[in-house]
Amino acid sequence: MKLLKSFVSILFLTAVIFPQSEDVEIDNRVYNFVERMHVQGFVQSYNSFSLPVSRRMIADKLQEISLKKEQLSVNDNKLLQQFTVEFENELTDTLIQTAGIFNKGDYRFGNTNRYLYYSKEKSKGSLFVSMYGSVDYYQNENNSLSALNIGGIVRGTLADHFGYYVYGSNGKISGSKSMTRYSSVLRNSYKLAEKAEETFFDDTRGYVTFESGDIKVKYGRDYQLLGSGCI
């Protein structure tokens, strides 16, 4: 069941304080990778019943997989390397593979995490600002739909205990509106559902989290995936 909702959740975890308290977006392909590695026995303990989970938790699973990387296929090793770069901050507490357009003399091409701007100070917090853009295409035997979506993300932590995440985007669809059922964003768009002729949509999410010891509290508006089905 996939829902976009306002909520307050309190989760009791068997973990230590996470350096990066914000969650990984539920459409991040790292979830499929970790789930597959769990099925193949490279990850001992992983529960995908409730998503999203924190970046630190995903980093822990990637670290577990990396201990057995010699047993991975060539393609899975490439994916592991990509995710190692993406979660560099959580894995190594460094930003060597990170570059920002507005960080003076810092923007690099190649295998790097690229942001508009980023900042990090130990024990104080972090800030990552990035642009988001996608063009998605959906097709079956009778219909097709394309969706252009452009937006931005601001995320980070404060004093190692608090995490924050803000996302906003605007987009436009072209094609058969019946195909919106294949996208959680389009399927749950109030603007698209309001009028049959409407082709513009938006998506806004935001939350704050607090983690300390074995307790995590999250408040805000975000997608949540429960179980294996979706509505």
C-alpha cells in the first residue's frame, strides 16, 4: 500500500544514532538492489515491509554487501560502486566524491555526487541542495503517456540527531490519462484528478526526523510504502 499522507510516526529501532537522519526516497533503485542482495544471501537482515528507511540504514546494508563483493556478478559490483558513491557521506563520513556547482572550485565531472550546493560541519550539521528532473514514459498495448517533471530537493541534518527533507516539483503529462495509474506521483495527484482536461501536476513533500538511541520520530508529509501492494 503506497500512500502520501501527513503523519507522526515513532519507530523503535535496535541501532545507534545515525549521522544522516533523513530517509531514502522510496523510488530510489537502491531498495531493489538491497532487496535482491537479501534474497541472494548477501544481506542477513532486511525488512522491506515499511519504506522509506534512513540513509544510515541503507549504508549499513551496502557495507555488509561490500564485505562479499568478490562473490558478486560484474553488473552487481558496478551497482555497488555507484551506490557507494551515492552514500559516501554515510559510509565513510567524507565528501570526496561530492561536488557542488556553487561550491567554489569544487564542481567536477565523472563519478561524483553533484549538487547545486552542499555544506557539512561535524557535530553541527549538513545541507545538500539539488535540482531534480525526469522524463518518464508509460505504455501498454493500447495507450501511452509521457510525463515531464522538474523540481528541487533540500535535505540534511542538524547536530546529528535531527534530519530534514523538503521536495517540490511541477510537471506536465502528455497522452492517455488512464496510464497515470502506473505512477505513484501521478496516481495521487489531486490536480490531475480534479479536472479531466488537466495536464499539469505538482508534488510537494517535507518532513523532519529525530533519532537518538533506539528511538526515531518522524513528522511531516511523505510517501510511505507498506507491504508489497500499492493503491
